[in-house]
Amino acid sequence: MVPRPPKSAPAAPRPDGRAPTTIALANQKGGVAKTTSVASLGAALAEHGLKVLLVDLDPQACLTFSLGVDPDTVERSIHDVLTGAAAVDEVVLTCDEGVDLVPSAIDLAGAEAMLLPRPGREYVLRSALEGADTAYDVVLLDCSPSLGVLTLNALTAADGVIIPMPCEMLSHRGVGQLLDTVADVQKILNRDLEVWGILPTLFDGRSNHAREVLADVGERYDLPVIEPPIPKTVRFAEAPAVGRSILSTARTSKGAQAYRDVAASLLARL
């Protein structure tokens, strides 16, 4: 893992002249496979030839670790971007599997306190990304498990939000609160934000309960359900240990194929 070399000139824009499509994966509940989904979808979209930027907005830096970067050795991170100490392009790392990463580190935990007194604090990430490398096709934001300033920044910067949700009844709790927050963001901060749907994760097709939850979730929230559901498998836990996504560590697994299918279903919106 090496930092991207300095650029002598701005990167060329996308051939069609459009800005990157920015997608936030958000759920204030932890353990719902947000980070796994960001890493796996990023790798799957890169397989289609897209230029992908992943942004780790969680102080726990799980995405950073999962992509083979030691958060304790990161010199500059998203914390520096949000506090104005660095531009996005100055902290980007080039990772395996054809994706770039804006890493996180533990000092991000103090960023919310630093942003609170700042006017327009919800727009800091959006402004930073607008000044970043316009050659990216898609930017995926791995949100922290909260509805604080960092998640508000992600929703304000995003074109769409995907809600990973395990196929367990208790996981319904909190989704309504997240959707209320999204509605507030749409009214006040980002009128163009769209909820792209719920992504069912940790799905056990052998369980009647999981199948019932999957059948119920779309109607309960009147939202699209992104298919196929992501199966529960130990392969997901094994991948971060080698700093790669499941698309590299278990290429032919059902989990890898599910994320490839989800990525393919998103292509038309990018």
C-alpha cells in the first residue's frame, strides 16, 4: 500500500464531463456490514472498469484496516481533510483491487467536536469532495455507526444513500430514525439526496425468520430492496485479515458473487 504520487496537473475529468456519483452507506447501528459492503462494492465496481474512491468516515478505521492499511501509521487522513489541514487528493492512498482510499485514523473521533462550532459544518465533506479528483466515476462513503456530524456530512455530500440491514427483526429498530434524518437532510441540506434502497445483509436462506424479514422490509419502509441479499458467510470475516475484499480472497464464493450482482444493478445510476 503506497500513497498516490503527487500530481503535476489536475486529473482529467470524466469523459462525459459529469461529477462522480457519491453514495453513502449508512446505518447508525453497528455490525450491519457497512464496511464490508463499501469494500466489496468498490472492488466489484472497479472490475467494471470504473475509477472508485472509498472514504472511511469511521474513527474505528475498519475500512482502512480492511484494505491493508494500518491506521496507526497513517500520516494524513480524512480528519485532516475535514479540519482543513489537507485536500482530499493529498491524503488518497492507492490500494489493491483497483480502488483508492481516503483513510481514517483514531483522531477522527475529535473531528465532530472541532466541527460543531463551525458555520456550515454539514457541508465540509461536500466541499472537499467537489475539489477532489474529478476523474472518479463513483465515491463510496463508509459512515460511522451514529447520526452525528460525520454522518450528516456524508448525507449532505451524497447523491444516494444505501442502507445495509441484516435480515433480523431487531435490525429494523433504528432504520426509521435514520430515514427521519435523511428526510431532514433532504429538506434542509441536500434536496437531491435519494434513498437508493435497503441492502439486505447477513442473510441466511435456511432461516424462516430471515426470509420473513426480507419479505417484510421493503413494504415496511416503502423502499426498494436491493437484490440479491448478501449471504452470511465466514469468508467475509477472513478477508480483512489479508487486507483485501472477498472478491479477491474468495472470488467464486456466494458472497463475492452477490456483491458483483449488486454492483451490476447499480451501474445504470452511476
